[in-house]
Amino acid sequence: MENISVDIAFVKNVKQLVGEQNSTALGELLQTIYPQDIAELLDKLDNEEARYVMSNVPKEQIVKVLVEMEESVRAHFLSAYSTKEIADQFIQNMDSDDAAYVLGHLHTKEQEDVIGNLTDIEFASSLLSLLNYEEYTAGSLMAVELVKANISWTVAQCIEEIRRQAENVETIYVVYVVDEFERLVGIITLKNLILSKPELKIEEVFNKQVISVSTSTDSQEIANLFKKYDMVVLPVVNALGQLVGRITVDDVVEVIEEEANEDYQLMSGITEDVDSTDKVWVLSRARLPWLLIGLLGGIASSRFIAVYEDQIQIHPEMAFFIPLIAAMGGNAGVQSSAIVVQGLANNTLGTKNIMPKILKELRVGMLNGIICSALIFAYNMFFSDSFDLAITVSVALITVIVFASVLGTFIPLVLNKMKIDPAIATGPFITTTNDLLGLAIYFSVGRMLY
Amino acid sequence: MENISVDIAFVKNVKQLVGEQNSTALGELLQTIYPQDIAELLDKLDNEEARYVMSNVPKEQIVKVLVEMEESVRAHFLSAYSTKEIADQFIQNMDSDDAAYVLGHLHTKEQEDVIGNLTDIEFASSLLSLLNYEEYTAGSLMAVELVKANISWTVAQCIEEIRRQAENVETIYVVYVVDEFERLVGIITLKNLILSKPELKIEEVFNKQVISVSTSTDSQEIANLFKKYDMVVLPVVNALGQLVGRITVDDVVEVIEEEANEDYQLMSGITEDVDSTDKVWVLSRARLPWLLIGLLGGIASSRFIAVYEDQIQIHPEMAFFIPLIAAMGGNAGVQSSAIVVQGLANNTLGTKNIMPKILKELRVGMLNGIICSALIFAYNMFFSDSFDLAITVSVALITVIVFASVLGTFIPLVLNKMKIDPAIATGPFITTTNDLLGLAIYFSVGRMLY
């Protein structure tokens, strides 16, 4: 099997086969690609075509495709089935984490009906408890399928048990070792099992070093553990230390991505999780809050400048540099806060003191402020006939850059202490604050020097 | 072993043991934590303390600590050793990808000396070729240690071979199946090996479905493959299809993070990869380019407003809303471009047409523009005595928001086509453009309506 990309030619080919209702050729084509590719393909077809394609997906692939497909496509697809059919044909054949994920997107009533229709009661009750965990906790990310061995067994017994349990577990990374109370006490890798003599006790060959989290551990903390310790799978225990599930790295990669996207949107002034396929009014609603804050900031600016109306009437050239002062304050502030926000997100700032950071930003601000001020002073000496203006702009600019740099460092640190996502500070918040600050400095300096 | 965090109390405890030169207690303490924790600990100690701690790290842990520690700490630590000692005591005991990583941070001369001092010639030549791959390619990310089996073997032979090869490979996820020319033809999981009868041929039990990349594949593409197919390990082949290495998910997680950080810095107007511990002039240098662009933009604004000097002298209230217009254009532009940049980064925009997106942004911009304009109009009708001004500001505002939204969509798409990282567009670039655009619209409308 080649690495296939679902490109325009491929989609066109599929559309033609669907048009011809050529289910043999379509079935063969689908066998050459992965479930993820089929899901990607479905996103590019209309509902009727997607349904026909799904009816030709090999049975063992269909639940994987279902998990991977886009939410709206899946909702449409499932709407053609009764809750009993959804239980029998799909949910029953899924891993618990995938099943909980798909069920999580259904209405509560439907969820309950589907779970009620499952014949495997143990699986059904696992799903119920998975669905009850709070979002973004270990409990909501984990799957209950795993292979475990009792510490008192022999290696041979353990391998026998793997044979028995393996059917339910798609990928085995390690075997978890538990005591007689089902408490997690260590791990043993398949490699170790293969390399150990069959008659040895697990006790003699297992590894006591195991990092675990509790069901309530936050997803961000979990992501940090995976990153720090280069893990591929992490066991989850309950309050009694009993093994209840495992989280795999692919789910964590999604958490890391989501987190990055969220920060990105926050700092761009978008308040809801939206993407470009959402409806116009959803996109509009997500953006309005920050626009309105910007509007308020702009109104505040206008009131502020109004105080200096006389000054502007006498020296209209004061108005020329309003955008420059405002923009430079915004830029310098965003630059400083970005460094801090990033440091906080990567856990590289954590325990250290705030003061040295602010002092350092002060120095960076001074340096950049001096350079920019000198340049604008030179410009004004050449191109403007007012020495007073040149002095005013330069003095204001250096002050604005220094203040903005320090504020840009300070605000995210304070937000973080207040348990507010500091990424918010890198967006319109800091720009608006610095606009006002910049104008205040500019006109005060102007009044003094002019 | 508990999950340990290297907190203030822990560091204090270590500092005390170092002060007492209590190597027994220190050694015992270090045995309770992971190499990653030791590396984190070292970052918090001074050079003398770090050296003493390192001399007490258990021998089997020391190379792992070396890979995890911060670059400057490692450089200082290694400076106390000769190139022969570095080769014998450290590099020789590392996996090839870790060894290449550590060597990559040494000067070329030192690199060559260390490699020349390695006694394992095969390993040395692997390192040489790994170091030659371009950064951010599969070749530079992969390790050469892997377990492979010939397609003609039996399962029993294969397990025997794993025993032989396993010593060199820390974690085995799958066994790669190759033909007689060393070409990758498939995989077999350890689970399958354990579950298969020993006398069966690999040919009968292996999985032909395997995704692989070539040594020159770009790291971003690799990250996308891992994300899409939920992989933990990916084989790398050369131009002849021969298996040359494997990439593991932990390296890819780093790529994903780096990419996110880079975008974050780009959109914050920071041009180099810096963090808060860098020197003042490095931080300053990384920020100056965008500040200077902002400065140029500000100067352009000032020239532009100067054209309307007479208008401002007659109607100084025109100046009041300069910051509002500029800020709103910037905000709306950043919001639009963020959505597009994100879509491009997640590969969810790819093949589709540009026109519908721009039309949609036009509609979102219209809607938000109308709402904001209506609000500012109401405000001006209440608090300002000039109806002309109220009309001018509102007409300008709606125009600015619509234009900024469309430009914010258009610019990243164009940059992407030009193979420039579109994240750059979400930063000062779009803010500066929109400042100018906003002013042009504002004063043109003012001239027409006033």
C-alpha cells in the first residue's frame, strides 16, 4: 500500500464510481486507503455520495472511519440509523474512548438509548462512567481497554493472559502489573516478556518505575507529562490507586494542538472555538466581544484627545503622529507579552521571581525605545520644520515603548496568578491598553514641551 | 516511585546535600527521580553544584540526563571532558538520534574529533550520515536503531533475532519486515509475534500496510502524518526503498510544539527564536525589525494625515477618532487572518477555492461593521454635537472593518501561495497595513461628507 493522498483526482475518481454505482471498483479502491483517508474523502463529498461510499467501506474499517469523520458528516450519517442499530453495528465494535467520543456528540436522550441497547453490560457501564468524567480530565481522555497482569503470575501465565485479553486491545505498548487489590504497582514491556524465561515470576522481572495520573488530572498537566517523559501511554488510577484506564499519545497530541489553537484564537481576539466552515453569524459572534472592547477603547481615546482639542487646533501636526505612537505601543506590548505567555505555557517561567523579568524587559524596552526614538528624531529633523514636535514625538515614543514593554510583561503574569489564561493578554487587550497609554504619554509630553 | 516534581523544597534539599558533600544521600535521592527531573534540577543549580550532582548520577542514567539538559548547562558540563572521554563515556552509550542531537550542538572540529574517537565504526558512520541530513527532514529526526526481520524467516527466528537486536533498541513498538534487498515491505507488531505460532513464516503473518517517509521528507509533513494516522513510530526509507531508520512520536511532539511556538512568535512580531532567558541585546535584536516596520508605517501615516492638515485645523474633532479607526481595522484584520492561518496550518483549507472564503469574510465583516458602526453612531449622536462627524466615523468604520476582514483573509492566502509562512500576516504586518488603510478611508470619507 502506497502513501495515498486524497487529492482532487482521487475525489473525482470516487465521484465517478459513485455516479456509475460501481460498488465493486469502489470497494476495491477503498481497500487501498486508510480509514483516516476515507474520512477525509467523505468531507469532500455531498451527503448522498458519502452514504454510498460508506455502504462500501469494509466492515472492519467502518467504525474507525466513523470516529475520524467530521462531526457534521457523522451526525448526518448516524441520523439514518436507529439507536439499536447504532449500538449493534457501531458503538459495540469501538474502543471505549472512541465510543465515548462518538456518544458525547449525541443528545443525552439518544446517548442513553444507545447505551441501553448495548448487549455487553460491562462495556455499557464503562461508557456511562467515561461519559461522566469532566471534559479535559484524564477520565475523559482514557480508554478502559488495557492488558494487565497480576504481580504473582509467571511470565508464561502473563503471555497466556495477553492472548486472552489481546483481542480487545488494538495496540499493546506495555502490560500493567497490579496487586491483588487491582492497584497499579508497575509495568512490564512486551520486549521484557519476550526476553524473559517463561517460568520466572512477574515480580522478578517487572519495572516498579511507573508514572500514573488520577482520573481528575487536568489534560494540560497530562500533556506536559507526555512531553517531559517522552511517553506513548500513561496509566490512569482512581482514588484508591486501582488501575482504571490508559491514555495514549495520539489523544494527547490532539490536546496539545487544541491548546495551541485556543491560545492562537485568544490572542487574535476570537472568543469561541470557530473554524472557517462555521456559519457567518457564529463567526461574527465570536469576534464581536473584542471588537466592542476595541470600540470602547477607541471611544476612550477620542474623549482623551478631545481634552487636547485646543492644542491640536494650534498645532495640527500633533495629530500626525497619533497612529505612530499608538501602533508602536501596541507592537512593543505584544512582543513582550508573547515571550511571557509562551514561557508560562511551556512551564519555563514557573517558580522564578517576577521582578528580574520586569527589570529585563525594562532594559530591552529602553534599548529599542532609544533606537526607534533616535530614528524618528532624525526623520523629523530632516522632514519636519518643528523642533518642538521632533522632541515631543521622540520623548513620547521612548516612554511609550518602555511602558508598553513593562506592562506587556506584567499583565500576563498577573492574569496567570489570577488563574486567567494569559494568552488573552497578547491580543486586543494589550493593544487597547497601550493605545490609551500611548496617547496619554504623547499629549502630556506635548503639553509640557510645546 | 512517586511522581516527583522538582520544586523549591527539593532543590533546597539537593543544595544542602551538595554543600555537605553528602554523596551517599545525594546518590540515593537521585535514584528516586527520572533523568528528565535530574536535567530540570541541574537547570536550577549553579555550575559547581551541577557538576557535583552529575558526578553522583547513576551511570545508566547519565547519558539520558545529558540529552535532556539545557544546552548551556550541557556545554559547560562537557567542556570539562576531552573529546575522547566524551566519545567513550557518553556518545557511545547513546541512541543514534540522541548522539546526533548532542553532537549537533558542538563545533564542527569537536564533532569530528569525538566521532573519530568512537571505537564502534558502524555507529560512527551512522552518526556522520545523520549529521549530514538537512535540519527539519526525516533524516535529521530519525534514529538508526530498530528491529527488523527478513520476510523469509519464521516467527521463532524473528523472536530469536529480537533477542539479539533488542539490546540496542530501548523501546520496540513494531518489527519492520524487509526483503532480501533490505527494502521495507511491511511490519509485524510484538503482539502479533506473541500471538502467532512459532513455526509460521513471517510472510504469512505480517502486515503489508505500512506508511513510510523518505529521508528528505519535511518535518511538518511528518508531523501531519503522525497526527492523521495516530502513529507512534514511522519508518524512514532511502531512495531505493531500503529501511534506514525510524522516527518516534516524542520527536514529532517536539516538532509540533516548535512549529506552534514559531507561529506564535511570528504573529507577535518577533523574528528570531528567543526565550526570556536570552540576553538583552538578543531580545532587542529579535524585536527591532517589526518595530522598525511599525515605525515606517507610523511615518507613512503621519505623511498621510499631513495632507489633511487644513481639514484638522478646521475640524480638530476629526483627530479624536484616528485611534479608534486604526485600532478597529487592526483588530478585524487580525481576527480574519487568524482563522485563515489556522486553517492553513491544520491543513483544513488546502485544495479549496479562495473566492468563497473571501465572500464569506465580506459577509462577516459587513455584519460586524454594521453593528459597530451603529453603536458608534448612537454614541456620537448622544455625546458629540457634530452630525457630520457621526456620519463620517460610522461610514469610515464599516468600510474599514469590511476592507480589513477581506484583506486579513487575502494576505495569508497569498503569502501561502508564495511559500511564505502565513503566520507572519497575523502580526504587525496586517496591523500596519490596516492602520494606513483605515486612515485613508477615514479622511477620504471625511473630505466627502464634511
